[in-house]
Amino acid sequence: MHSKKDKSGLDALPRVIGTVGSTALVVGIVIGSGVFLVPHNVAEQVGSVRSLLLVWVLGGALALAGALSLAELGAAMPEAGGIYVYLREAYGKLPAFLYGWGSLLVIESGSVATLAVAFGIYSANFVPLSVAGQKITGCAAIGVLVLVNIAGAREGSFVQTLFTLAKLMGLATIMGFALFYHGGHHFTSLPALPTPHTSLSSFGVALVGVLWAYAGWHALSYSAGEVKDPGRALPRSYLFGMVIVVAAYLGANIAYLRVLPLSALAEYQRVASHAMQIFAGPAGATFVSALILCSIFGALNGTMLSGPRAYFAMARDGLFFSSVGRVHPRFKTPVWAILIEGVWAMVLAATGSYQQLYTYVIFSAWIFYAACILGVLVLRRRMPLLERPYRVWGYPVLPVAFAIAAVAVVGNTILREPGESIVGLLLILIGIPIYFIWKRRASRPAA
């Protein structure tokens, strides 16, 4: 059986991911640890249950707007690399390279490392682990998933689907307990709400946390080159996947509120654990810890499956080591791209704190997300004849609304974490001289 070639004449990645697998990729990456922890952060900023639910709905709507905009780009340009490819076509190779560079340094590798750190922390609920032991556990999880995703995109997709179903069943279990619970609140006295009345400013702070919980909606774009019938599958997977996520998040928050008043959500960070302890005692809290581990592992796998495709595309443009752009003859995967991200993510997980990684990822990523989604408008003008099997609904309102929200996230991060933001920006700008070095290297005639 001969390998298919891409437009450059090199071996292409095989299209082995179906609609179910691509939908599981969307759901499985987005639902990580946020739904179990972020409700606490939101409750600290809002003064009513109505405001809390509104933040989750608005955050979901913005993430869906971004996902549907990406669906137009992915259906029109179904190549491995996703956002890297869209930035290249809209703005040129330098901005695309900076995104690929930023992804390797902090965006995708940082996401993997952040999830791995969280995986190690929650593993300590079952096995006594020192801080070093937690780091080793997180790095081991990365190592296992590097091997799984080297073995093949089909294998990685299977693991993704399995863990996505498991986490959805776990969330459904929490909602089921809430549905049949009739015990009322178990709190006689609680401190006043940190924010008695929701203001525009506090609502905006809460929205930033919610957008972090929805992070990952873009990851399917990286694997567009391996999705079967991308013109149909990508829009459906983005839509169905994000609708499932929004429904799961709203259902989980309503379940928490069945036993925890808003002030309790603001008091306790591990809201899911507290809720399930009331529903089912200590066994309920253990169940939530296992569910969070499962959820983090699934998100970790999805990020490892998708992210390396950006470096793969970058290498094929002559802007990274040529070996990174090769398809393994047996496994049909970008082995070196996966290995590079996995090893660097282990370094980040072993040396950086969860908060540092979180800040670097958010600040760096959303700059490029805004530019990419605005690329829908740019490419409609620059490439009007490009075949578009799907056009984003509500154009241009949805892309513009998302871009405004992304700029707000960036601005808020600069104000709240200026030091980390500057570091993240400098790390990306270092890529400019590196880009010209690679460009000059690629332009040299072969010896």
C-alpha cells in the first residue's frame, strides 16, 4: 500500500480519525480539571446564581464562536498544523512561525506540562507522594502518552474516545446524584460572598476563568489533516463537541448548587469533591478524585495527539528540523514532533510551577487565537475563490465577538500578571531572529 502525498510531494499523514473520534478530541481536551475547580473562582466574583450561570453560558458561546470560525478554516484548508496553517495563509510565514515557536515553548508544551503537574497532584490522593514524586508521576503520564501517540493517530483517537466517554459518564453520575438528592444544604453559617453584587469588572474576571475552563476548543484544528471527510466532519465535531461541553458544564454547576450555596462555592476550591462527599460520603469524594484524574489524563492525551502537528507543518515549510516533518514509515505519525513536545513538556513539568505555566499558556495563546479567528475575515477578502465547504454562521459577528473577548483576556492577564506576561511575550519574540536563521538555512542550495 503506497502512502499518499501532500501538495509538496512528501508523505501525508493518513486520514484515520472519524467524526466520533474528532468530536471526542474536542470534548476530551476541553474538559480537563476546570469544571471541578473553576466554579469556585467564578463564585468569588459573582453575586448571584444567575450571574454564575450566565458567565458559563457566555464563555461557552464565545468558545463556540471561536470553534465554528476555525471550522470554516479547517474545512477549507484541511491540513495538519491547524492554527499554524491558517496564520500562514492569512498573514505570512513569520506570524505562523512565531505561533509554532510559541506553541513549542509554552502554548502546547505548557498545556501538556500544566495537565501533567495537575495529574501528579491528584495522584497523591490515592498514593502518598512527595512533591518530587508528583512531578515524576506527571512526567511518566506524558511518557506513556508519547508512546501511545507515536503508535498511531488511530490508537491515540481510541484512547481519547475511551477517556472522553469515561469522564462524561462520571459527570453524568454527579448530575444523577444531584437530581435525586433531597437533603438540602448542610451549612448553618457561612461567610458573606466575597463579591455581594456582580459588577462589570468582576464579571469580566470570572469570564477569564471560565474561558480557561473552555480552553482546548482549538486543538482539533491541528489534526485536520488526519480527519476523514474534513469538510463535513470538522464543522459537526466542533459544533457537537462544544454543545456537549457547555451542557456538561452547566449541568455540573447546577449539581453543585443543589447542595452548596453560592457562598460555599466561593469558600471551597474543590467544589466537586465537597458536593459528592455530601451526596455519597467519603466514597463520593474518592470518586471525584478518580474522575478528575481520568479527565486530566484524557485532556493530556488529546493535547499530545494534536499539538505536535503544528511543528510537523512548520518543518515542512523549511522552518524547523526536516526530520520533524517526516512521517514514520511504519507508524504513519510525526514521531519526532511528538517526541520533541513530550520531552520539552517533561522539562517544563519538572521545573515550573502550575501557576507559572497557567499564566504563560493563557497570555501567549490568546494573542494568536485572536489573530487566527480574525483570519476568517482576512481570508474571505484575500482568497474569495477558495472553496469553503462550510461558512461560519453569523459572519462576521461571531469571529469579531470572539476576537474582542480574546483581546480582553490578554489585557486582563497583562494587568494581573505583568511579570509572567512579559516573560511569555519575550519568549515568543525570541523567535523572530530564529525565524530568519531558519529561513536563510532553508534557502541555501543543497550541497
